[in-house]
Amino acid sequence: MTRTPLAILDLVPISTGSNATEALRNSIDLAQRAERAGYARYWFAEHHLNPGVAGTSPALVLALTAAATSRIRLGSGAVQMGHRTALSAVEEFGLLDALHPGRFDLGLGRSGGKPKLLDGELSAGDAKPAQPKVPAGEQAKVVDGRHPTGLRIPKQFSFLKLLDSPRFALQKRLITLPEAKPQDYAEQVDDVLALIAGTYKSPEGEEAHVVPGEDADLEIWILGSSGGESAEVAGHRGVRFAANYHVSPATVLEAVDAYRAAFVPSQVLTQPYVSVSADVVVAEDEDRARELSTGYGLWVRSIRTAEGAIQFPTPEQARQHQWTDEERELVQDRVDTQFVGSPAQVADQLEQLRDATSADELIVTTITHDHADRVRSHELLAQEWGRRGYL
């Protein structure tokens, strides 16, 4: 039986009636339980100006979590490189590695700066989506929204409204320095790799040596949602790639196809290495799981209307919302591709995702109103995945 490790992506969600302090304590508790349950990695995302998300600084939360765990790998999923420098990222994770050597994954995301139009990824002001380059591969096998494995591949969602919103402009204003110009992403990744390897030289020939950070024992990952720049940069540099099915399910196949097509062996990897994410909710039976996931659509709506992720509602609170047809269409792809059910049902869907993408690992992210239900979801999934011989 081929192992397929499971990892967790945590946004540090805040539920209604709770606060950031409790959310942070819950996430550290979940990381401890995930370590005992057999999860391979625990990643924290970076998000800003969201009333229902406390994960604003992955490095800080990772430091707290590393002190409370001992074996599980910890990482960023991902740091937003669009508003920071290569040096700041290497220094932060160099500090972490100095205290807890060999435990950290530095996941690099392209977001956080000025969006650009490339291979289906939209920037503010663009009139229509670009036509993505779709390599010959799994994407070509999709018929009527289904891959032969049974995995659902919905229609592509356009982020144009989100990027054109005043809320997005506000975030950009607060998160970036005035007149700051984000560095080219490929160059930025090259700088990260060179600073860690100790080979960085400026155009004038000056060397830079980061202490701590140089020779840090970090795994480098690039996260991406389409077959665009992130996938190509990860492939060309021969580093690990994480594809976001849970963010953009329509483009996950083109993302992994593009990464593999661009892959060049490196000192780190001789062949491509892919992890793929999914939103999941697991309970003892499907009815209970669906009850726990009732607030998910409303939570996604808050993100896609650019108001910022709301505090996760109770099922009762979520049921009070009067949905319009436009709102339902706004969240349909995410709701349809959330894996909700019993341990066996969700494990079956994860197998479909793994087989469709040929993923080496899978990342699961789970949000429920009550912390105990989120813990139980992860524990039940790990038990079933282990029973199948994958852990």
C-alpha cells in the first residue's frame, strides 16, 4: 500500500461568541492532537483584515506551536511574498529553525502585492479572465464536470469583483508601504533559495549572509491555484508544490499539470512532489457532518463579497440567512467541492482527489463552529486513513 501522508492547513478561525485568544489556543491544541493522530504536517495560512481569522502572522503562530509540539512538521501555507522581502522571510524562518531545527516548511505564496494577469489569474481592472494554458494531462480528461476518478471539477470562478473591490484596495493600502513595488516573484524565490544556500550576490557583486537563516534546514514549498506563474516557478526551481483545490477547485488539474510540465530536477528533488488541499468536515455519520458544515457557504460568501471572512456561525445562525440566487452562484463551486460525511465517505473523496492529481500528500482544512467538532473531524479522518494503510 502506497503511503499518502495527511497534513492540516489552519487559518486559526474565530467562531461567533469567541475571540482571537481562544482561537489561537484552539489551534495549538489541535496541532498537539494532530501530532498524536499521525498527521505529517501542520501549516498556518496568512490572512489579513478578516474578523473571523486570527492567523495574521504564520511565523509567530509557528513559534508558539513548535514549543507545544515535538515531532510534527510545521509550516506556512503560505507567507504572502507580495508585501515582504526574501530577506524577511528567510530571517523569520531562520530564527524558527535555530530553535527547532529541521521541523519547518517555508511555503511561499505570490499574493499580498499587486495582482497580475497571467494564465487565468486576474488583476484589478482586467475586463475578462485570461485563457489559461492547459498542458496535456489530467485536465483534458474532465467530462461534464467530473474527472474519471469521480472528482468534481466545477466551472472556474472569476475573482475580478473581489480584486476590484474597495475592500481589496484598503487591504493593499494597509499592508504595503506607500509607492512600494513588489519584486518579480520568480526573482524573489531565487533570492530566498540563494540566501538559504549562502550563495546570494547583489548585481554589484556584494555577498549577503543571513544569520540565522543561511543553511537553515527548511523545506521550501510554493503554493498555487492555477497553471500560472507559481506552478511554473516551482517546477523550474525543482521545489515542492502545493495546489489549492480548496481555494480554486476548477483549476487544480491545470496547476499540477503545469508544475510537472515545468519541472527541472534540482539538488532538493529529482522528481516532482505535489500536495493538494481540500476542505473537509468529518463526523460519525453524514447527517451530523452536514449539520456541522451548515455555516460553510455563508463563510465563503463573506470572503467572495470582499467583506472579509466572518466569524464562523453556528448552524442555527447560518440557517437564518436569506440566500439570493446570485449569492448561491457565488459560493456554489466551493460548497460542491467540500468533502462532507462519515470517515469512509470523506476518505473515498480524498482518494479521488489523490488519484486525479497523483498527489504525493494531501492537505485538509476544516472549520466548524465548535472546537471539539473540529478536533473530532481530524481524529476520525486520521483513524480511517490509517485503517486504509495510507498514514
